[in-house]
Amino acid sequence: MNRIRDLSVDNHSMVVEAGCTLARVQDAASAAGCLFPLSLAAEGSCQIGGNLSTNAGGVNVLRYGTARRQVLGLEVVLPEGSVIEGLRALRKDTAGYDLKQLFIGAEGTLGVITAACLSIQPAPEAISTVMLAIDSPLAAVELLSYLQNALGDTLLAFELMPDRALRFVLRHIADTRNPFARSYPWIVLAASSAASALIETVLVKAMERNTVQDAVIPKSNAESESLWKLRHCVSEAQKSEGASLKHDVAVPVASVARLIERSESAILRHIPGARMVAFGHLGDGNIHLNVSQPRDASVDGFLAEGEAIANMIYDIVAELGGSFSAEHGVGQARRGYLRQYRTPVELTAMHAIKDALDPQGIMNPGKVL
């Protein structure tokens, strides 16, 4: 189930089977002079069926939205064996319920996605990457707003990472180097399809406003890739620093700075010496709140605090109007949090849908609900 069944440049759509890797989908679109914008660190191995079942996000959500936004139609096998043949390449279709949305993000609990009709985009003539040094997450939120006003929808990605994350990467990942002459508290990695002259003008103004302290503009694709490597390798580098507790959350963009500040304060009160690594997709409010163990802590003792730390963080997230699951899904480990942070009415509706489509509970049992 890894064929690309059809690709239409005129309709900006392609039909792919669920077993195609994300990279293969991207390459097929690129070969036709188009762009499939979903982009993840695991794109060489993850498959499009899984991307849709988890409503994957990645670095381009700011401009193009999550996986859900890339889907025109689905082919889905239902629990009793019938097939929804919904591979319609339509941008407008109000004939009844939009059934495909039930299966995107359902984590395989309602049916099996076997193929998808995807929307592809005109490929930008060029994409520029910049790495910017800033003082704080609040400065990053202000910078994002400024860049969105100045660059419009040409701003594709806006990623945030602390100096601690950069130091972890430089310490543990081969062939990496600090692009700046000195250290800064926080770093933003942004991408835009605007003309390079406009980007440079906008950055100069941002530095004059003291929003940006320093900037690195790559001169080649290789240099750009080296900057993205620093961002993509944060989780891998963190493994070498010992045990970690990971939380994938989302809040309104305006609340990101408060989320990071309040979470770190609460964690340090509970576990002095814990090392917060807050990074991720600030452009859409999705932050990975990872916590590395204190240097002198035992692994078992640190991991034993996992539930307490999660409860602290998720309570803060809820108070800020956010979600405890931004792009990693609910699965089995977070089912209890779904019951805790979703209303009874929402849960009743979810169970009603599950019972209607899968009354015997055979689809990915024990997950989500």
C-alpha cells in the first residue's frame, strides 16, 4: 500500500496510499513542481497513513496548518469491512457530514485509512531560513507578531529553542556548531518565502527595535540545513543528558511566555535542579515542555515524579486555555488526561461516535477512550 495513484498539477492534488512515507509524498510533489507542506523530523520513515491518523503537525503549521488541512478526501476501511470511498479531489463539498474529519486524528480507533487525496501547493520560488537571537519567550511572541505583520503569509515556520537545548545539541550531536559568536538566552529559527531583500529589511528594523539581538542568514542550502539540524536534534541530544519527562502541549500563542515561565517555576519548586528544555513550534502555540533530570538525581527517583510533574504542567495549560496533547496524540498513556480535561458532553459525543462505528471495540482497542 505504498503507491502514488495519481497526481494532478492542474488540480493541485495527489492520491497516495497510506504506506507511502512522508518523504516520498514530498518528493513526488516536488518532482511535479509543487509542494506538499507537511514536514517532520521523521519524514524519511513515517508514513502518510500514520500522519493523518495522528493529525501530525510539524514545522510548517504556521502557514499551512496540520495534516488535517492537507486532506481533500479519504479511503477508509470500517470495522465491519465496508469501505468509505471518499477520494474526491474537491475544495468545496457540503453534501452531508464531512466524514473524513472523523478519521483524521482518531488514532486508528474508528477505521483504517488506506489512501488519501491530498492537497498540494504551488512551490515557493525560494525559502529563506534565518536564526535569530532573542532575550526571552515574550520577546519571541512579540517578534512573531511583528514578522507576521511585515511578511504576511510568506512566514512559513517559527521555531523557539533555549540556549540549554542548543548546548545539548552541540555537546552530543556530531557535525554541529554554534552559529553565533556567543551565547544568547533564546533562539528563534524562522523560514519565509518572501524575497530575501524584504527579509533583510525587516530584520534590520527588528534589531533597531531591540527585539532581535543577533541574526544568522545562511548563504547556501547546506548552511540552512545545518541550522535546521540544530532544531531537529534537540530531542535526540536530550537523551544523552539522562532521563527526561516529555510533554507536548498547546496554548494560545499569546500565552506561550506565561506557560514556560509558570511551568519552569512550578517544576523547580518540586524538583530543585531539574533542567527545563522548552522548545518547539511557537508559531502555532505548540511547545514541547521537556524536563531533564538534575545532574545528581537518580533516574528512578526522577521518573517517579513524572505523574506529579505532568499534573502541574497540564493544570497550567488548562488554565491558559490550552491542550495537553498538541501533536503527539492521546494513545494509551494519556487517556486519563482526556477524561480530566475534556467536558462530559465532549466525552459523551466521542463515545457515541466510537460506539456507532465500532460497536465491538476492535479498532486499536484501549487507545484514546
